[in-house]
Amino acid sequence: MDKRKVILLAGALLVALCTAFLARSLFTGSAAPEVTAAVQVAEPNGPRVLVANRSLPVGTIITPDSVAFQPWPAKLVSNAYFLEDGAKVETLLGTVVRNAITAGQPVTQGSLVKPGDRGFLAAALGPGMRAVTVPVSARTGVAGFVFPGDRVDLVLTQSVEGEGGPALKASETIIRNLRVLATDQRVNAENAEGNTEVIAFSTVTVEATPKLAEKIAVAQTIGTLSLSLRSIADNEAELERSMAAGDVSVPEGADRKTENKFLKALATRPVDTDVTYVTGGDVSRFQRRSVPPMSSGRRQSEYAGPIPAGAPAASAPAPSVPMGPVVRVARGNDVTVVPVGGK
């Protein structure tokens, strides 16, 4: 083989090697660099306006965690907005939402009703609810530490008189989870200097259903009403107990949003079931546990209403006040109920 052919063969081999190397680099080389574009959202360069931190339906009482100030585009600022330079959140506490406000939406002056304005209580009430005023004192009103928006239980304390001994002292929780609308005519907990002020009030206005409003009106004539302040976490715990007991059930086929709305409405409703009570005998061994016995000339059933027509005297309904073991003594048509001890 001559020298020329060797050179051509070597050149062809070199070209083949270079081609293979380039092809390998083309298919197995590093991937093309990714181009990432950083998008910066420019914050509004404008005054700070008052916006809703969460959805505020009609009747919501404004609390410190309901609203906050945040920057807003200057071109979109309206005269109806609350500006940080001219308004303070403290001055709006206790006002009521008249028109629904969605989360993140600016709060307008026309969407709030201030104390003393016409229609204030009507805006604070939920659909189908009533406003009822309860007389209290520093002792029965949690020493003034009850503010609009809080939830309370209503406790009735009374003395049941009898002829066979001292009166029965009894206390019972008649209604739970009532929403406080106002204390006297004051719904703002701030004084002129903007500091929280605890004052003793003589009346508290609460929200109740029409039936519970009637019950509260009657309870005021029976004995003394006291307020028992509820914890914020009590509503969810009580709702879970009601669902476990089968007292409430979520509608079938409801979506997550409808289910949450339904459960929230149930958690905030006032209830008068599962009434609890305490008698004097539960507190002190020197107090009674049951109603004092009546004389032979009077029927014990007078505490529970008249005996139905045609019913024998011995079948009189049981007293409405809790009693222990008793013995019924019949003398003609009169029946006397005599406690024999026990709780």
C-alpha cells in the first residue's frame, strides 16, 4: 500500500472519530439552561385603608381581630373608606356591620352602624332573633367583664317556699350560649383616651329566639338572673357533643362550604336543653335538697299545676322541683308528699 492511501485512510478515520464525538456531545450534553423570570408584585403605593380580615356578614359586631389597615392604590381610594391617618380601630369597636363585607374588602362608613344610630339593634340581630334586656349587678354580671360579642349562660337562682321547714335554695342554668349585644346603652369598651374601661352596668341586652325571649321574661319574675361568661372554645366542644349524641345532623349531599356554614350556625345558636341545677343540699349539709312538705290541707301538686280532670289525687304530676325519695300519705282525697331523706 502506497503512502497516499495511508494518509487518506488516516484522514477518514479522524473525520469519523470527530463526527462520533460531536454526535455524542449533541445527544448527551447538558440540558439547555432554564430561563426563569422573577415576577415582582408591586405593593400599592398609597394610603393605608381599613379592610376586613375575614368575611363579615350582616350583624357582626366589630372586634379588634375583625379589621386591619393595609396599603391601597391611591387611585382607588374613596372618601367612604376609613384611612389610618384619620381613624382608629378602637373607635370602631362595638359597631355593627349593616352590609356584608367580604374578606380583604375595604370597610366603608355606610357599612357600619354606630351605637345610638337608628336601627342599631335591628342590624345586630340575626334573622328571626329578638333583643332582650336582663337586669344585672356587679355580682350577677361578671363584675363588668362582659362586652358586646361575648357569649354567656343565663343562671336562675330562686327560693322555693314551703310550710314544713326552711325554703329550698336552688340555682339552674336555664339558657346557654346567648350573644351579648350591649351593656346598658354602651357597646364600646374604650374610654375617651382609647384605653379599655371596665364599668359596672345595670342591664345587659342579649340575643334570643322568640320562645327564649318569653322564657327570660318569666324567669325575671321568679328569681335572680346571673350571667356566666363562656369560653370561646365552648361552642365547638358543645357542637361536637350534640353531633355525637345525634341531636344535630348535617344535611346529606351538602358541599364543604354549605356544611361549614350549617355547623357555624348551629354552634352559635342559644339552647335551653340539658338544664343543670344545684340545690342548697348540694352546697351545704345544713340546707335542703327537696321542697319542704306541705300541710294536709294543701296538695304538693300545686307546685306543678292543677290535677287533670277525672284523674285520682294520687296520680298528681310530680313536682317541678327536684326531690329525693318521698312517701305519699293519702287522707281522703288529699295526698301529702313527705320526703324521707336521700339526694
